[in-house]
Amino acid sequence: MSDVAEGPRHTGGRGGVRLADLRGHNTALVLDLVRGAGRDGISRPELALRTGLTVQAVSKITGRLREAGLLAAAGRQESTGGKPATALRLVREAVQALGVHLDRDGVLVVRTDLTGRALARRRVPLDLGRGAGEVVDVVAGAMADVLAGEGGHGEAPGVVGGAAEVGVAGGVTGVGLRGAGGTGARAVGDGDARAAGDGDGDGDARADGDGGGGARAAAEGGEPPLLLGAGLAAPGPLDHRTGVLHKVSGFPGLDGLPLAAALSERLGLPVVLDKDTNAAALGRALAGDARAFAYLHLGTGLGAGLVLDGRLYRGPRTGAGELGHQVVRLDGPPCVCGNRGCVEALCLAALAAGDTAEAARVLGTAAANLVGLLDVELVLLGGHRIAAAPEAFVRGVTAALDARASRTGTEPVRVRAAEGASGAAGGGDGAIAEGAAQLVLAPLFGRLPAEE
């Protein structure tokens, strides 16, 4: 386990300071378009065309992004008359983030690059019932191990004064990134940026170079990559704005635990807390699965993440998606929440008896109720219980939804097993942790589809 340098202490909540600033929106828009262009890159004139900004404004934005090491030249594009334009690409190795999945029986930490690709992972056992102090100790220890380079490949990120400084506006504004020496912050925003270049819209004169000192350092290993922060996904109920856990079913001792702030103070980096199912749903929303869908996660418990009209829906108290504790059998078995006949209790009891078909049937009944309430177009199934028998669960849930569609005369809702960034059917164990990393990465690209 490694010591992590102390630094600025950021509380949990909504992922940094959100400033209602259109200029920050422009930076996010440009950065997202560059990311979407892949390794071939995209030129400044094309960015101007697609964003509606002037070439001069785009040059200012990309100049600052290059100074921060987030963009680099991808070479000259084919000339259509006149000077060939320089294509810019994302330096995916320049910035990293942590994604943490706190489950009832363990914690999984992943370290990702700027695009969310997992570089390293570490899983450690944990009993949530052991109390708040041990939860903080174990989670912080696992995060520190991954920061130190344990659990995978790739260079460990530099934690500047404990962290990279992150400022978010409308998805992003200024991202202050500091090198390992901590000597000054380079703000990446849309204001007073230097438009280096010769006035032809091609930006700076380093067109065929390495994209600036920050990019070169990250690419050549001169400096460690910069750490943006950590996204933490945990069982609900919780408050994502304050980063505080509430009465997690079966673990009353965690009620009121300011987990995001505790980990931020321990490790000296920004920590954003959200429900586990919300993190997974965010990952799937960014993958473009659908504009209205429900992600049902069956693991040590059962919950749902909801994306409605292209935006992650949490509810005003972060309470949306508590599907597992909907009562579907009044005289059913007791549940850890205190009710009887909850969907979660029935599913887990069926699985404990080896009856996967019954568990899928119960899950299908709950999914049909959800579809009736929210009219989603897609149901995604995830979690390690789903990953153990994806075909059986898809078949059972599909049968329930098809039966409902037949009764109501509506179009059947699609059902499929989700895939995490790791590619495992059902999302495996990594889908939530990888989605959690997007809690801090997605705002950088203006891609955090959540209700205000």
C-alpha cells in the first residue's frame, strides 16, 4: 500500500464546481468532437464548422487544450487547395481517473485513461457490516494501491499535491492540470486563450510536432499522467450532491457516513459519489444504447439505473431506481429492508435454491411493472448474477415483457444483457466501476446526461 501525498481537500457531490458558463460548454464541445474523431483526428476548420464557432475561437480553445497536454497533432490532412490543415487528436494517456465500486461484499477499483478504457484493477474483500471506519480504511487502501500502480499495467498517475485540480462548468470549464512538481496550474478554458498561429485557422506552428510539452511528457513518460479524480459507486440510498450514504439496506451503521468527503480527505483528490446502478447506467448512456432505458443490476442486491430522454434520472433525493425493494408478493419471504416479498428477496432466494428460471421470471415481473410506469424502449441486464446465466435471464425477462405487450397491444420492449467496457456479458463486475470513472471523466466532454 502506498502513501498518497496530501493536497487540496475536495468534498464529494456533483463532481467539482459547476459554473454556468457558456465558454466552458464550448471547450467541452470541442474536446468531445476531438475524442469522437479517434486517432485520425479532426482539423480546426472542421471543428469550427461542426460547432458553429469561429476558427479563431476554436484555435484559442485548442491552443489551451494543447498546452495542458490533452490534445496533440495527428498530422496534416489532405489538401483541398491551399495549406493542408493539421488534424488534432486526443492524448488519451495524458489524464487518468479512478472508478470505485463499493459492494456489500467487496470493493473493486479501476484506473482508466481519458477515454474510460480500464488500465488497471484491484478487488479486495470487504464486509459492509464491519462499520464505517473499516469501510473507509479498506476503500482508501484499495484506491491507494491502484494509484501506486498495483493491480495492472500502465504508469501510475501523478497526484499533484494529492490531486489534479478540476473545475467544471456546464460539463467543463477550466481544468487546472499541474505537473508532478506542482508548479502552477494551467487552466483549460475558453477565456483569454492564446491563439497561436499564422491566421490561417491552422492554429500553432507545431503542426507536425508532438502536440506540446504536456502531451509529449505523457506520451514519452517524462511526467506521469495526471489524475482527474475518483468516481465512487455505492449501494443506495444515498445523496449524490453531498456524498453521504443513507440507510443502506441491511447496514444501518453506515447511515450518515460522508464517504466521499472522508475518502477525499484521506487521499487528497476529488471524489464524486453516486448510486451503483446510476454509474452503470451512465456508462451505457455514453455508449449510446438508447435514449430511454432501464439498467437492472442483479448482484449482491438488485437495483435499477434509469436514463430518460437521454439523461440520467436520479430523482430529487437520489432515490430513483430502488427496484429491488418493490413488493410483488405480500406474503413473501422477509427482506433485509424490513418488508416482505420484495423483488430482491425473491430473486436471491430463487438463486440460492438453484432456480435461475424462477429468478428470471420474478425479475421479468418487476421489469414489466417498470416498463408500464416509465415506457422505456430498452431493458439492460447486468451484474455478476446476470453474467453467470445471461441467456436464461434475457429469456425470462423477455417473456414477461412480451406478455405485457400482448395484453396492451403495444410494441415489445427490447431486452439484452449489458456489456461493460471490459466486454463481459452482463457487464461482469467491471461495468459499475468503469461507469463510476465516467462520473469524473464525462463532464470534461460535456457528456454527463443527468437532470439538474
